Amino acid sequence: MDMVTQHAPDLGGNAFIGSPSRFPEYLSSLERNGFLCVPDFASPADVQVINATLHKLLRDGTGFREGARRDLVDPNDSLGSDSLTELVLPHNYAPELHQTRYFADALRLARTILGPEAEFAFDHAILKPALHGAQTPWHQDEAYQSGPEQGRRQIAVWMATSAATVENGCMRYVAGSHLGEVLAHRPYQGDERVHGLECIDAFNPDDIVYCPVEAGGIVIHSGRTLHGAGPNQTSHARLAYIVVFAAPGTVAHVPREFSWLQRPAEAASQRRRQWLMRGGVLIEFARKVRRSRQRATNGFAQHLRQALMRRIRERLGARDSSKVR
């Protein structure tokens, strides 16, 4: 099979979100293919902060007891497992991740794509260790969704904290797969102790597109785009920070029951249940209150900015019309 590598458009992050005349071209590409590469989206300073913060959290084993840190493909999923390490909601342990210019720009980008009501849904980090980092199985993000999350319009903003290459496991996609239905999945290699899912439906390998990006570059994809990543065969770790944004209450549908989500033996879920019973539920409640307050603050700031911009446009329009008279 010939490997196809997508060449990212020659457009930096600030230009990408700040040039409305060119944006429809890139939005059309995202809608057509289900993914889009954008180089140089995050500043070097933000990349340095995010990279150092996430590496420290992962090095310290943060979140393991509560099931937030897990190995996506290792059925043993111990603290020493490092085949494909994931840390869910790292901002719970490092709020500064959401205080970066990168996060603000990513939110602005999401609202441009999904609409002004789009909000932060969740974030996670994925580490492929040097030389032995496992492949990320082919999957659709929507295959992980249950309950009210199902069918929501969402995008994931995947950022490389160091260069992501074909050799160390950059993102790869099946172009146009987001236009179909959610495909059949199962726990990785059929082992119900594992959190990671893999797609078991057939797809055309000729449609696979690789998306290498430099540090600070991002790849955007929708919730139904089939994607994965190869193993890390290099001497350097590959770390990615992924932030997901969603538009609330956009799709009415009949709830679907995904059989592959019924995994009582999953190791990380068992740790989480035990943590919640031992008092973790109080910590979760406090986190939800904090997130609600943050959303309310962000919403007020957004409405204030919109009101100010409307007022400025009205004043400018009135001044121009007075000149005409």
C-alpha cells in the first residue's frame, strides 16, 4: 500500500483563525475529509508550558488511583504500563493548561466551526514512549459516547508537543469516513480489560492519509472520523494534547446501545469505582462546580465582547451615515 501524506496548508495558527476570507476554503476541506492539518497553531511558549506540564503529570503517575491515567492497550494497566499511556482531564491536576493562549485560540476556532455556543467537553494527553510506543487502534471517537453525549457535533483539536512524524506515530485518517455511520468496534484485540477500542469493520486502505506536524501544529477531526496512529519507532517520546469541543443539544436521535462499551472487567473503570466510593465523589462534585463557574464566567465574557462589538459597529455605522448626509 502506498502511503499518502497530507501536506498541511501554508497557514499559521493566528492567520487561520483570523482571516475570514480564507476560512471557508479550510472549513470546506474539513467537511469533505473529516480532518484538517494546521501548522504553527500554538506559540512556542505555550508548547513549552504544555509539554513540560503534561510530562510531569505522566512521570508522577498522576490520576492513576482514580482511573484517569490508563494504558489504552495493555490489559494489565498497571502504573508501570507504558505501551500507550493516556491521562484523561489533565486540567483537573493542572488548571494552567486552560489558561494558555493556545486553549483560548482553540475555543475560538471551535466556535467558528461549530457555532458560538460550542464549549469545552474534555481533554486528554496520549504518550507514545520512545522505541516501543504502541499503535493507536483505528477508531471513531463517537464509538466511545453514551447517553446524552451521543450524536453531538464535536471536534477534537489534536496538538503535537514535539514533532509528530510517520515514524513516531503521527495521526492518520480515513478520508470521508465521517460521512457514514458509527462502525462496529470492540475492545482492543477483544480483551475486555482494555479501555482502547478498535474498529472491526472493513475500510479502504487507499483512503488512509497521514498527517505529520511539527511541535505546535494541530490536526482537527470530527467525532465520527475514523482515525488512529502508528507505533513509535524512534528514540524520542511522542506526546499529544487533545482538547475536544462540542455544540450542546444539536442532534435529536434515538439513543444507541454500543455493546462494546459494556466492559465491567476494564481495569481503569474498576479503579475509578473504588476511588469514588472512598470519597472521590466529593472531589468530582467540587470539580464540576468549578467547571460550571468557569463556563458561566466565559459565557458572560463572550456575551460582553459581542455586545461591545455590536455597539462599536452601530456607532461606526451612525458616524458613516452622518457623513453621507
